[in-house]
Amino acid sequence: MLRSKILNRIRLLKPVIDRRCMSSASKTPLTLLEVDDKSGIATLSLNRPPVNSLNIDLMNSIIESITEIEGNKSRGLILTSANDRVFCAGLDLNELHKPNQERLKEFWAVFQDVWLALHLCSVPTAAAINGHAPAGGCLLATACEYRVMLPQMTIGLNETQFGYMAPKWVMLSYLSVLPRRLAERALTQGKLFTTAEALDVGLVDEIAASKEEALAKCSTFIDSFSKANPLARSLTKKQIREPDVQKLIADRAGDLKECLEYINSPLLQDGLGAYFEALKQKSRSKAGKS
Ligand SMILES: CCCCCCCCC/C=C/C(=O)SCCNC(=O)CCNC(=O)[C@H](O)C(C)(C)COP(=O)(O)OP(=O)(O)OC[C@H]1O[C@@H](n2cnc3c(N)ncnc32)[C@H](O)[C@@H]1OP(=O)(O)O
């Protein structure tokens, strides 16, 4: 009786639609999922070259993997990147720049879903940040319970750098990790923290010299729950995260409407276009040099 009540409560708290994601047309999987048969810990690697930018397919693939991990009784989830330069470059700017409106609505709904799925994931979560993690990449990292980062990388919600404001629920993810005054300053500046700065302010918990060391430190964090009852642990995590989550769930349509208006405004589209062009220019000049 109690168990079914607890399971019901978890279902109520888990607002993400379990979706079976159609795999994308591309041959290589957008996420790689490995479960260590000794530790029972799942490693979920983002695998969308060149920078793991989040489009609809990749975010659906992340959600599908999280659903699988929760279903196969993995003891924990480590989120990392299959490439060694970029953890995740945030939302795919192609989805935001001169967007198809129907697709933009779907894109935003999936963006909300991927945060909810990771933020409320019933198993312990840790991010092995083995590359740069701006904007949406930082959001994935802060949705995890623990963060280990490699040196010489950057992480932060830099939306104001390209003319955007982070949505309320994205700010709440930052505030769940940073003190308010620091979060406000970093958000308004669009600050990208270096690895050392991120450790100093608590945006990341540890630094590792290599990806292997980062994965090991994430596993140690997950092992720290070995004495906790998994169900009680999951309920406790969901209970403490519920107020932030409810702020999004209570008004997903309102959030979508506000974001569509904001993303589509000509001023912001112009700013985003200039930002994206500068990015491409930088990439072309880099390619020219090599
Ligand atoms: C309420 C109101 C609510 C309003 C709601 C508004 C939205 C708010 C929330 C937004 C969240 C976001 O995540 S918006 C996304 C923000 N992301 C960023 O600012 C990161 C931008 N990228 C970078 O800084 C860098 O690429 C970085 C990730 C550090 C990697 O640097 P590298 O030198 O290794 O690689 P680059 O040469 O720069 O890039 C390699 C290629 O990848 C492309 N690329 C890089 N980042 C990309 C991206 N995010 N989307 C698409 N493509 C990207 C480049 O154009 C290059 O393409 P080619 O030219 O073809 O080679």
C-alpha cells in the first residue's frame, strides 16, 4: 500500500512525458549510453558533432536515455560529452534564428522537457564537464546534482551576450547552485566562468585533470548514496526540487508564449543573427589558418 502510494507520488511529480524518440535520420546515435556492469552506473555521452548543440533530436535522445536509465535500475547517471572540446554549446542557434514557428513551439516544449527530465531524474546525477558549457550546456550541468570540470574550459549562462534573457526556470537552475547576488551578477553580465572561477564560486564541485578522473569523481559522488534507500532518496530529491519545477509546470504555456514573443522580436533576431555570423566567421578563420 505504502509503496504504491510512494510510486504514485513519484509519478505525480514526474511531469515529463515519457516519449519514445524517433531516432534521427543520421547514422550515428546522438547520445551514447553505457552502463558499467560492476558499478551499475550509466554514462550518457552527448554525441552530436561538432559542439553538441541542442536541437529537437538530441534533446529527445537525452530524454529517451534518461527514461531508459530510470527504467533499467541504474544506480546513477553521469552526463558527459563524446568530444573533448565541448561539453554542450547550448541550444542550437539554427533553431532560434529565423525559426519556423511550428518547429520553434516543439523545440521549446522539448527544451522544457529535457530540463525537467534531468532535474527530476530519480537516480543520482553528476556531470563530467569535459568541455565548454555555455548557456543551455550550463543548464544541463546545473540540472545534475554534482559537477566535475576539466581545466581551461568555460561554463555559464551567457544569454545576455547574444541579446537574450534566460527564462525564469533556467535562472532557478542557476540559483539552485549559486548564491543569489552572484547568480544575478553572472546572469546580467552573461558571464562565462573559467574552470577555476567556477570551482571558486561553487558552480562546479571539483576539478579533474582528465575525463577519466572526472568520471571517477562523479562515480564517487554517486557511491555516496549507497546507504540511502533509493526510493526515499528519489522522493527527497523531488520534494526539494518541486517548488522550482512547479513554477515551470504551473505555466508551461505561458513560458512558451513569453519565449516565442521574445525569440521572435526583430531586435533580438538581429542581435542573434550578428552573434551567429560572428561565430561562423571565427570558425571560418580558424579553418583558414589550419
Ligand atoms: C523569457 C525570454 C526567453 C528567451 C529565450 C532565449 C533562449 C534562452 C536560452 C538560450 C540558451 C542557449 O543555449 S542559446 C546558445 C548559446 N550558445 C553559445 O553562446 C555558444 C556559442 N558557441 C561557442 O561559444 C563556441 O562554438 C564553443 C561552444 C566555445 C566551441 O568553440 P570551438 O572553437 O570549439 O568551435 P567553433 O569553431 O566556435 O564552432 C564550431 C561550429 O559549431 C557552430 N556552433 C557553435 N555553437 C553553436 C550553437 N550553439 N548552435 C549552433 N551552432 C553552433 C559554429 O558556428 C561552428 O560551425 P561552422 O561555422 O559550421 O564550423
